[in-house]
Amino acid sequence: MCGIFGVYNYYGDAGEFRQRALDLSKRIRHRGPDWSGCVVSGNNIMCHERLAIVGIDTGAQPLTNEDETIVLTVNGEIYNHKQLEKQLKTPAQFKTHSDCEVILHMYQEIGTDVCAKLDGMFSWALLDTRTAESRLVIARDPIGITTLYVGRVSAHPETVFFSSELKSLNDECDIIEEFPPGHFFDSKTGEFERYFKPTWWDAERVPTAAVDYRQLRESLTAAVRKRLMAEVPYGVLLSGGLDSSLISSIAVREAARISAAAQSDTEDIDTRGARYFPRMHSFSVGLPNAPDLIAARKVAKFLKTAHHEYTYTVQEGLDAIADVIYHLETYDVTTVRASTPMYLMSRKIKSAGVKMVLSGEGSDEVFGGYLYFHYAPSAPEFHTETVSRVKNLHTSDCLRANKSTMAWGLEARVPFLDKEFLEVAMNVRPEDKLCSKDIMEKAIIRRAFDVEFPDAGFTPEELAQGPYLPRDVLWRQKEQFSDGVGYSWIDSLKAQADARVSDAALAGASERFPVDTPETKEAYLYREIFEQHFPQPACLQSVVRWVPRTDWGCSADPSGRAQKIHDKAY
């Protein structure tokens, strides 16, 4: 992934604004420290900050067509780029080895229909100057794995700014909105249009199909396999919980399978990563003796990964909070709690020379893995909540995974949010996903990878490879990341807030923060820090707070330990 910034139909002199555009783009250079690019065309400016992972020798951006009448700047990875290249009706002259260049050529043939054909995570902007009135098309991936914002100046509504992060817009624009996932914007109409239209999108449509464990397993395996596309060292984030451990196990198996097979030019996916770097590296983080560290060691030993364990002190975590909020561009309590250890770990991973990791985000939303799902009143309401959580991942876990890693130029890929896997998993009847005191959360994905489960449909070849994971890891209770890194982490965050925010300040919170008023001292502290970085009112529009379903009788505290079902509930 990278960072993109641009201005369309600038209201002043674009040539004079070029240096200012470069300065604004520089604010997101942490996303792409490998190279910078800028193209000025008429009164339009397109900038790019590059993190080189695929096509590292030739993939500098912005990309252009042969006569430079089309300019493209992309943040993301297109996993089906090889298939799309084969679908081009007119053979194209590719300038680079980048997986993203195919977007430009597909657009020339089918216009905005290219958006629905892309399989990947992406935010991109394309400037088409082939007609008298130039055209801007901006698109974001279906779930919002990548981050993207659009800004405007109310005095000049004809001008459109865009950026991967808020911090490039807040000093220029008085109107800023998050770009909606699964949509494209077309300057010809001035409207956003949704291109992502899966069968499960309507939350009121409750699926009735029973789970097919083999299909579930195979679709997740395919999602992991396609994400091994890389030309740089990569690894897996391994917390020792179910989700990251499953992704790690599949990645180890698929990398071994790819590296052992003969290379073929007819392969539909890009397999260079597994061929260049067959030994899997795994990474974990936590306070000393944290639950996640202990579990991750066990998984790493079982999978035979090259394991890297990082610890941090409570004080180091507290010292990083202000920087974390600056990079996250949110004051949501649960996001800040979970992002801080991920932010610290990402810095260590990047220093080890790794640029890409696989991560386990999305599983809890798809399968109802948060402990508050135990209190769902009915199967249909359980399903409706999973759909809502998946649709809103871009405001929480996707934002966290993207910005806390990209703060250090590290790319995180999330197989659980593969659109083909979602089509399978989100169409399973909710009765098969329900959890209770007798049925652990996410039981269906656990069973799908449990070689002892008789209905899992394993092939003899799969059984010959043995278990995917140790049984106690496969059936480990859900730990939210901010709990698993060490139970004292959240306790310390609350204690710091209690020491820094007075009772009187909290009592007057509605006067100081009349919009989205914080209700706890911890929330007050994060909001205070946020407004130090982003004082403009427009910056509040994209912030969404993550809270459990209190109307189901659950605690409003986002910590998993706040739910009574947790083994170590407080």
C-alpha cells in the first residue's frame, strides 16, 4: 500500500499550488517512504507516496497511459491483476510490473465498470483528460480496508481534494468526509455510486443455507493464497488467538505448497512472494508474560515459523498514545487501546526489513466473535448485527489495521475480508453461527479447520498434513487484542486518564465537547489529544465510536473482559 493525495479542478493556479500539494502529500509519506511522484495536468494535481511491494523495479507512480492523457495514482494491491490482463480486448503496452497498472488499461476499455472487476484492497484516483472537460474517477475497495477521504472548500465547491489520510486535508478543507467503501466517485455526475453489490448486503435478508465446512475452509485458504503476492520479505501477525493463528497456519501450508510446485506462466494468481521467501516469519507483541505472547509462542513452535516476539512496557505504551491518535485520526476508545501495541509492533517489524504482513481482522464481525454476541436475542438479530459490523469495519478494525501499520510503512493484508470468502461466510444461516454457554463463539470456523470434526469434509491429502493448530489454540476463547497483550494494559490506560482528567473536567464535558461528548475520563483524554492534532470541526465527521450492543443487556465497555461470559471478567 501507499499514500495518495490530489486536487481536481483547483480554483487557483495549479502550478503555483504544486509545492503546497507536495507539502500536503509529504504529511502521509510514512505510508510510502520508498518514492514520491507528482503530476500536474491543467488545473489538476496527482501525488503519490510509494511503498514498493510488487513491481519494485518499475512501479513508480502516478502511472500514465502512452500519451499521458490518463493519470492514475493508487494505494493498494490488485490480487487478480494477472487475470485482468488476460481479459483485455486490446493487448496493452504495460510500462511497469505493477499490479495496479491494469486498472488504467481496463478503464480505457470499460470505464468505471473496472471497479467491480477488481479483487483486492485499494483506493485510487484516475484523471482522464482526453476530453475538453477533464474527468476524475475515485474508487475505494468494497469493505474499506484502505483509508480514503474527500475534502472540499465551501467557497469553491467545484474543487475536489482527496487523500489517504485526514492530515493532508484538514488545513485546506472546511468540509471533509470519509470516502464510502465499495463506491466510486465520478466528476461527470458529481455523485458517489455503489459498485459493490453482494448478495448478503441487505441485512434484513436472513440466509437459510446450512454451513458447508469444506467450502468455508477452501474459500479462506484461497483468500490467504492470493495474498502471498510480494517481491519483498513478508510475514504474519500472530497473537496466538484463533484468527491470526488460522491465517498463519494456512499461510505456512500455502507457501510450502507454492514453493514446492513447478512455476507456471498459466497461474491465475501472483505467487512470487512464496517463491522468493518460503520461510514464514511471525510476529507477536505484548506486555511481559501477556496471554497473547504465551499462546503465540506455542503456535509458532507448532507451525515452525521464524518467530519474533516483542514486548513493551506500560510506560512505553502510554508515551505512544499521542502519536497513535495522530496517525489513527480517531479518538474512539477501543481503537486507540488496540492500536497502540500494534503501532509499536509495526515499528519493530519494519526495522527487521519486513514490508508486508497478513493479519486476522474481520473474523469477529463475520462470525459474531465478540463476546457480546452471546447475548443476541435471536438468530435474525445475530445476523443483522454481523452485517452491520462488517459494513462498518472501515470505521474501526480496518482503520486500526491500516493506519497503525502504515504509520511505519508496513502493509497489512486481511484474508477474512476477501470478497469471495465473504460471499460464502455471510450467506451461512445465523443458526449455525450462534454462540452460548455451551457453544463457543465462532464455532463454525473452528470446526471447519478441526481435523477431529467429522463433518469438516477433509480430503485424505489434508488429513495427511495433520492438524492446522494445537487443539487448545483452535478452541481458545476470544481475547480482544487490547486485552490479550496484557490485562494491565487497559487498567493502566484508565488509571492514566483518572490522573489527568479531573472530575470537574468530565462533568463539564458537554460544554467543551458539545458534539459526540465523551462519557468517561479515558474517552475525554483521547478527545482532548485528538483536537490538539485536528482542531477543525470538519475532522469530527469521520470519527465513529465502537460500542457493544447495550440494548442486548451488555456492558458499554468495549473490553472483552467487561462481558460476563469472559473467563476473567471484571
